[in-house]
Amino acid sequence: MPGPVIAVTGSSGKTTAKTFLSSALDAYAPPGSFNNHIGVPLSLANAWQQAPAWIFEVGTSYPGEIKPLTEMVQPDLAILLNVHNAHIENFTSRDALIEEKAAIFSTLPGTGLRVVHDELGMPGYRFGYDHDSEARITSIHGDTMTLSLFGEPLTARVPGGGAHRALTLSACVLAAKLLDLDVGPALSLDDAIVPRGRGDLHHRNGVEVVDDSYNANPNSMKAALSAFLAEPASGRRYACLGDMRELGDESAVAHRELLESIADDPALHGMVLVGPAMQQAWSEMETEGASREHRERVLATYGGLTPDTAADLVAKLEPGDRVLVKGSNRVFWAEGFVDQLLAQL
């Protein structure tokens, strides 16, 4: 592969970043989320050699996975989008998780072309909100972001909107700049390129469904909810939230904190909770004296998906309403829940 090769990792946003970059750079990128010890070799084997650039995702669930995959890809530029506590139950500490993610830089010479979220405090070219970051977000309004790129002011459209996608897009714009490629196409990407299950929109009988069901961790869940509740709606807003898995000892606290953080939000009309961790967190809140407003906001809880889950939610919906579906992969995505919901709508 003679042109630039880009590797992307992070706890969330990998597929979105890959999609943004492949569209902006007209680059080769594998379909779906081919980012493990099977997917990365398949992606390399299928790569179109005449492409002007190549984008590969590299993921991890356990220690020691990213370095050998990065050695296969041999990137010219590597991006570390973020480090959340996804899969934290498989690591000895958060520091160990950060070290694993940072292995995406292991084959680059010296500091090389490292693109890293400024919150992590790592060496490299940084994106985020810090005043000294090479790609600094100066404002976000709806689906429009203003960015200072090495001091140059730019305006970009954020596909799907939201601060979390704005951060992902700023990393992509920075990567294009570092590779001396035209950043223009990255500033005007369309909503249609948002990958399925990562916040793409569906409309049925006047109801808008935001499908963010591919996966979830505490940070990505809060980011998705924040973006969802900030978007205008002519009707009511509902959230169908599933368990955030593989959090280990942090699971109970994470689910409780999530529910407490949104229970009082007047922009959220109702919630359906799916999974034992969600159910347990809400049960504790009820036992400790949840307010009447809190009780009214939780429409139903389920230990797992049932045929009634979609039906009970559909029964509440009217034209103009919006629904967010988000949870860990095996809660909704692997079960095709959004397709069931859309069919019933």
C-alpha cells in the first residue's frame, strides 16, 4: 500500500471515524466493524491496492490485542479517539486499559503522526477543547462545529450532530491535514454516512428513531443522551436503554449514576429499561424513595428483551415523538431490536 495508511482505535467512535475518513478521503475502508484478530487480517486481505488511502479499525477487549494488530496494519498515522471504561472488567486498572489503547502508536517512528484526544495528556497532535490543541473545537451549535486547525478557523458540518461526533470529526480533519490532504470534503459530510447502529435516523409514521444500539459504555451513553435531548423535537422524547456490559465491579455504580443523571431531565418524557443491571439500578432507586416524577418517567423495566418490549414502547408513541435506542451490543443490536421496533411502528 503506497499511499497513507491510517489506523483508528478508541473505546467508542472507531467505525464512525473510519466512515468519516473513508468518505472524506475517498479511501478504502472495510465494511462494518472488522477490528479484531479476524477482522483486521480480512480487511488487509480485501484492501483495494489502487486506493488513494486506507483506513483500518483496531479494537481490543483484552490486554495484548492492539499491538499485534497494529504491526499487521503498519499505519503511517494512528488515531486514539478516547479511552472510556469499556471492557474494564478484563483489565487490572484504567491505566492498563490506557496502555493497551496507546499500543496503536507502537509501530510509528518516534512520536510519529500520533493523533490523540487532548484529555489523555499523551504526546502527539491533539484534538479536543484545550487551548493548545492543534485541532481545537471552539463551538458546537446543533450539527455545526467551528474548529481552530493549527490556528486556522474552519466551520464543519457534523453528521448526526452531537459533541461526541464533533470530537471524532475534529480528529479526522486533523489527520487529513497532517497527511497534507484536502480537508475540504471532511467539512461537509452528509448525515447519510453515519454508520448503522451509531446514531443513524429512521422515520416511521411520524416517529423518529435514533438507532445507537451497536454498543454502549458509560461515557458513550451519556454523550448519546446529551445529543439526543439537545435536538429539537415537535413531540416527546423517549429513551430505550439497555445494560452496559463488561464493566466488572463498576457496573452497579455506573448504571445507578446514569439513571440518576437523567431522571430529572424535563426534556426526557419516558424511559424503557432493559437488562438486569438497569433493572437492579432502578429497583434500588425505587426502594430508596424515588420521586413521583421519577416513577412516572420509567415506563417499564425488563430483565431482557421480550416480545412485549417493542410493543409496549410503540403503544406510547405518537407522530412527532423521538426515540433513542442504546445499549451494549448483545442487548439490542445482536437481537435486531430496532428492526422489530420499526416494523411495529
